[in-house]
Amino acid sequence: MELYELSLHEVAKKIKDKEVSIKEVLDSVYSRIDYAEEKVGAYLSLCKERAYRKGELLQERLDRGEDIGILGGVPIAIKDNICIKDMKATCSSKMLENFVSPYDATVITMLEKAGAIIIGKTNMDEFAMGSSTATSYFKKTKNPWDLERVPGGSSGGSAAVVSSDMAFASLGSDTGGSIRQPASFCSVVGMKPTYGLVSRFGLIAFASSLDQIGPFTKDVEDMAIMLNAIVGHDKMDTTSVDLEKKDYTKYLDKNISGMKIGVPRDIINGLKNEEVKKAYFNAIDVYKSLGAEIIDVSLEYMKYSLSTYYIIATAEASSNLGRYDGIKYGYRTEKYDDLLDIYKNSRTEGFGEEVKRRIMLGTYVLSSGYYDAYYKKAQKVRTLIINDFRKAFESVDVIVMPTAPNTAFKFGEKTANPVDMYLEDILTVPVNIAGLPGASIPAGFDQNNMPIGLQIISNAFEEEKIVKAAYAFEKSTEFNKARPSL
Amino acid sequence: MDIEEKIKEYEVVIGLEVHAELSTKTKIYCSCSTEFGADPNTHCCPICTGMPGVLPVLNEKVPEYAIKMGMATNCEIARFSKQDRKNYFYPDLPKAFQTSQYDLPLCEHGYVDIIVDGVEKRIGITRIHIEEDAGKLIHDDFTGSTLVDMNRCAVPLIEIVSEPDIRSAKEAIEYMKALKGTLEYLEICDCKMQEGSLRCDVNLSVRKKGETKFGTRTETKNLNSFRSIERSIEFEIRRQVEELENGGVIYQETRRFDDNKGIGYAMRTKEDAQDYRYFEEPDLAPIVSSEEYLEKLRASLPEMPNARKKRYMEEFGLSDYDSFQITSSKKMADYFEKTVSICNNPKAVANWIMSDFSKMMNEQELEITETKITEENLAELIGLIDTNVISSAIAKKVFIEMFETGKMAKEIVEEKGLVQITDTSAIEEIVNKVVEANSQSVNDYLAGKDKAIGFLVGQIMKETKGKANPKMVNEILLKVLEAKKNS
């Protein structure tokens, strides 16, 4: 077995026990990247020199007998919308092709404090807008399970690098499913924590009230470790909450007897993909066999989630992306006579189609005369959706449903009609609308051997329940052990 | 057409939007300094320059200052308030939105009282909200390019919006002075208008007297001196009346006033008015103020002009008008009190401040603390009068020199030998000399022409270069004349 095939907690232990050196681990991962990246295309940039330098420092400290942290020496990849000082943060956009961040995101500081070594930045949908990573200006990332198919998105690169053993874990961001859906498509563990649990400082904003950073890992234990590293109050982020720290690894417990698991029956019945449904009901059977109590829940307003989402997210995006105006940084057109030209042409040339579509949508819904009918109404519906979940969680510990209505699709399959693409998010966006945590864990494969994910959702700030439910499921199944052959 | 006569047929309706830069040490959403005048782009960071991925954190002093201003201007203070994004593109606005407040401002429904031509008037305050300033564009003639200085980006501001209660340039100035005074009392704004830390937009319309509907208003932006506020208002009144009298129409438009040329011109009309697409700033939590917090703030407010005015009337026996004028500026009132504490003659201090001193300050557009005359110096001058060392007439001359040079009163008096003559025999000598030399005037006086005495006094003062004690001169002259009458 190669080093790169290990899980995060396995490799961290080997480093700590000095069975392997950090350099050996880095060598192993980079050699894997040398091999697999050509096929998968998940990285936008690598920072080898920086990684080896950090590795040396960590090794020295370790050799002196110091504790180098829970992620001590572990190579980790970062989605390219998270800022790292002196490194590019492109958001996979021509607009930010040459943007080098002057500062570190809080999660980066925290990861490095925990001993992680950042090895590269991963591909994504442009400005995190998409469900396929195909809107990237720079390259196509392929699904490691089938190179003809998309890895999901928007954090497709971060999912693919973990799935193909090109990193032990990675960070992504999730605004409407951008961690969970690619995790599902690539058969890895992906979690979006509660809004406010992980600092957003340094995450290049798409939709501020929905964005959240979260980890991709090879298994649930690794997810708990990553959460331990990145969860915490940040005074640089007003929306980050100040709660007592939890050790999520304490909830890695197979015994879930008596746990109440909610099933939104109406929503499941509405799904068309029989293979996804089959995998889902199989998962329910697993839970039953573990002694969990299965309870039907009703999420009446969930059907309005998608329209609510596409109003709120685009409205916020239209404002957040205003700063890319060709003046201070990023792309500037060469064709201009006056200021208005700079704005118009830089943005026309610098943004891709999907980004422009969403900026226009968001501008429209905030315009005077339309604000009440769209944005204000969407905010009201958002409250109804939050209440829906709140009510459901009065009777259950977690709610489970498939992560995505379908498995990974082929390139070009859903690009003709944007709405078809948007519909892929239908099971993930409600969680962002309500600000709740949700994880996707491997739960099966369809007849094309494409992965199917199970989504586990808990009430706000109860990630430990997700950890517990996910861990018990993982330990009772073999899905997470399968790796794509490249 | 006599335009001045026509203007009298119209009523002017004015509302002011006043922007005051708050004197917090750091900016509104980051820890950069707010200091004025630093080298371009040295007081900025990724946050205030709108780098990708940054988030704002509200400086707590900002709502605190705004609430204090609201309390001092009799506003209702919101228990729940929020911040909103005002979206528009401009190179001095790096985020492409200004964080401001839209529908839930911190303070609403207040007022201030002003006195114009002796008549008290109440001006309503619609709202006070917090927002961030934008950067500064500097046109570089050398390269023909425009440069951006982001030092001022995200310096905290409050915007104070008045009701359309103002009816003249004079009222507008008094209202501005009242706000300035309050800001200074609260020590929340340095009110340096020439540096732009206090500036205003004038909304103005006219209507025929008796008309109940408002006319179409224009907004003249960014006026940063009392003089330009006054002149721009006078200009705009005249322009609107002329336009209407000539059968024209007033367009709702944004205007600029060129202080050098003394004329205003249109910048953009309502047709290209921007849609700012306001919405709640999702990166900032609502501002929730507890009763306890507000009580604490209320208790921390300093003595405000009204209370101070009452105290001056009671403690110092000053008139209503003098007390109002002196206390309307904190700097002036502090100056007054310090001077009084040294010379212990409040009425004299008030007289000096209200008359000669104010006149000279106004001429040179100086504030009392910017003049060369210290409290100690003014107190010394008053002391010299009170102890009969110099006469009031001499004192006025000494004062002018003090104002110009900053020298101490005593020094000037000694240098120029201005000490008053209070020696009876010396005065008698001069009186006798003048009486002898002016027999015609003496005869006039003896013939019952009382006026003649004034001429004689004048001659005596001339002879003594104004240094003789006027009271003694009068007494001795009368005595001498009386003696002549009886002889």
C-alpha cells in the first residue's frame, strides 16, 4: 500500500510515531499527483516549494519532541476561492487569473496551526457558481470514477483530489451544495458545517448569507479531525459564533441505538432516479438494523427552496462581485475610452456565462419595483423553511436523504438548459437556506459504478450528531473503502 | 423684471443632509487609522480596500457616537437597527457598495432649536444613520490619469437628514451651527469643514407664498463651508425663481456649486438616477441596543448647550442671547469659562467675546481656539481695565494688537506706554491748559451749550493720547468749568 492511499488519521499517526517522515509523505503525494493529475485535472496550482519548506520546519519541531498538531505534517488541498497569503486565489475565473492574495484566510491560519501542509489549490466552478466544475475558466476536472463525467461542483477539484488520493483531505465551500454534491459524485465524505461555525474570513464571497467552508475527507473519522481543526470563533467574522469547543472525535461511536432518524417521505417519493432511491432505502435499512428509530418528517416548504435560493444567492452575488470592476486588481480590458468602458468591457470579458447570468438575475431581483416581489418574498420563504426544519428537529436527531437526485452526469449533458443544472441542487440548497449542517457520505453505486451519496442533516450546531450517524453507517458498510482505479 | 422683488413672492423650502466624519481612532470596519492628511494609500488594508474574501467587523464606537448624537438632538433611538448595502460603481468605492443604513436607521424623529433674528425656531431631524466614507480621486495632470487614494475609504460617517423645515440661507447656517456645536460638545467629530469632516448637501425648492404643494427640488452636493452653503442657497433660490418666472420648469437634479466662480451647475438629472439596489448587509449582524446600554450612554452625555446656557444665565447673570451665542460652540464656551475663572468678570469676558473678538474671528474665519489670544491673555486685558491701568478705549487698541501678534496685554501696554493717567494733579494741569486754549468752547458751555463739553473732553484726551482716565477727566473738567461759572 502506498502512503498516499492512507487516510488522514492513519498518515498523521505514522508521522507522529516517526514511522515515516513528512518529506516521504509529501514525496508520495506529489508523485501521486504527477501520475493522476494528468487524468483528473483537479489542481489549478501546486505549491511544492512552500509545502516542503513547511514540512521541514514541522519535521524539525517533531524531532525536537514538540507536538505539531492534530494535522501534523498532513498534505491538504484548498479550493481556489480561499485566500492564502502570496498565493493566487483565482476562483477559476479569468477575472482573478493574476490575483495574489495579500492575506491568509482564517481557516488557513487554523489549519497550519494544526500542522497541516498546504500542497495546492483546486479547481472549481467559476466563483463557485455551478454543480459540475465545468464553468471553470482554466480547465476541466474529471470525475475519477469515470473520466467522461463531471466531479460535481462547485468544489469539484477538492472532491476529486481526495477521491483520487492526491490529498489526504481538502477544503471546499458550500453555498447550495458545493461540498456535499461533489462528495456524493466522487464517493468521499464532505461536510458543510452550520453557518457561523467556521470562519468565512478569506473565503471569496459568492452569497454571504449561505457560504460556508467545510472539509472533504476519505472517512468520517478524518472529517471529525478536520472539524476540530477549523471550527472556532473568529473575531474577523461577525457571523461566526462563539461557542464552547467540541471534540468531534469523541462522537465516533458505532452505537446509535435509539437515535431518531427523520425521513422526509414526500421528498423521497418525488425522486425519479430509482437507483438513488434504492441506495437510500438500503441506507435506511442499515440504520434500522443498528437500532435507530426511523421517523417520517414533513418539510412542507422545502419545495420552494430552489427558487428562494436562486433569488437570495444571486442577489448577494450581484453585490459581492461588484468589486471586480477592472480598477484595483484582476482583469482589466484593453478596450476602453472611458470609465464606463472599463467596467463594462472588463466584466464582459472577465466573467464567464454562468457568472454573468447570476449577476444579471441578482441585479434584477434587487431592482426597485422588483425587490418586494422577489428578494423580500424570498426572505420570508426562507423563514418558513427554517421553521420547517426547526419543527422537524423537535422529533428527530438527524434527517437523512440522498445528497443529489442523480449520480454524476457526463460533460455537456446539462449545460444546454441552466435550470436542469440548478435542479441537481434541489436536495442540498434547503440546508444552506436554513443555515444547517449537512454531510454527504458514500452510500452506494449505480449500475455505471457511479457513486451515490447519503446526506445527513442535523439541527444547527449539532454536528456531533452527524458525526455519530455517519460513523455508524460507515462502519457498517464498505462503500467508503472503494477507490476509483486510475 | 426685478428679481429681488420676485424672490420675495416665493417661499424657500430647504432640507439639509449633513455628513459628519466621526473622530474614532480607527475606521468603521477595520483597524486602520482615520488620521487625515497621511501619504496616499498608507492607511488602508485588505478590508478597507475591498480585497476578495474580506469581511467587515463593526467598530462599536460608531453606533455609540451616532446614538449620542441622536440623544443630543432629541431623536428616538432604535433598539433594533441594521446596516444595508448601497450598490454602485465608482473607482473611489472599492467594494462597489457603500455600507450604509436604509430602512432601519439608528436614530429618527429628532429636532434642534435655532434662533434667527431673535426668533426661536425648531428644525426637525428625520433620521441619523451611520455609513462609511469613500476614497478620494486625485487627477494627475502630469500623466493625465486619475489616481485613487483609499485612506478615506471606510472612515465612519453619520448622515443627519433634516425635515424640509428650513426657509432661508440664514436658517440653514444657524441649523448647521447648531449641529456643529452639538458634534463638538459630544466630541464625536472634529468639524473641520475645510478638511471635509463636516459637509452638507442642500435640498432646495421654491413655491409661491401660500402654495401648499412643494416645488420640484434640486440637491446641491458636498458643500464644505458656511460661506459656500449660504452662497449656493442664494444662488439656487435666484436660479429657480428666475427659471419659473421665465416660464421654465425646475428639474429634479443633482447639482454642484463652484465656490470660486460662485455658480452652481447640474451634474445629473433624475432620469439617470441610479438604482442603488439596497439590501441588508449579510456580513454584519443587526445592531441591537439594550435599555441598559442606552441608559449608560445617556448618563455619559456631557452638559449640552441648552443646559449650559441656563447655567450661564443663572451663574454669570448673562443675557439669554449672550448665553445662547457663547454656549452654541463648545470651544467658545470652554474658552469663556476658563477666562472667567482667571479674571472673575463674566460680563466683561462675554462682552469681549460677543463684540470685538467675534467680529475679528468672523472676518478671518477663525475659531476662537485658532486665534492667537489665549484665555490668560484676555483675562489679563480685562484685569488691566478693572484695575484702571488702561481705559476701555485703549484696551480696544491693545486687543487688536493682541489679536494680530499674540503678545500679552501687559507687554503691549508697557511697550507703548499706554498706562492710564490717574494722577489728579497731572490731569488738572492738562485740563487747565485745554480750558485756557479753547475759550470759545468754554464760553459756549457757560452760555448753556452742553455739547461744547464733548469737544473739550476730546481735546484733553488728544493731549493725553487717550491715556487719561475718562471718568477723572470728566470730573475735573466739570469742576474747573463750575469754578469759571461762579467767578
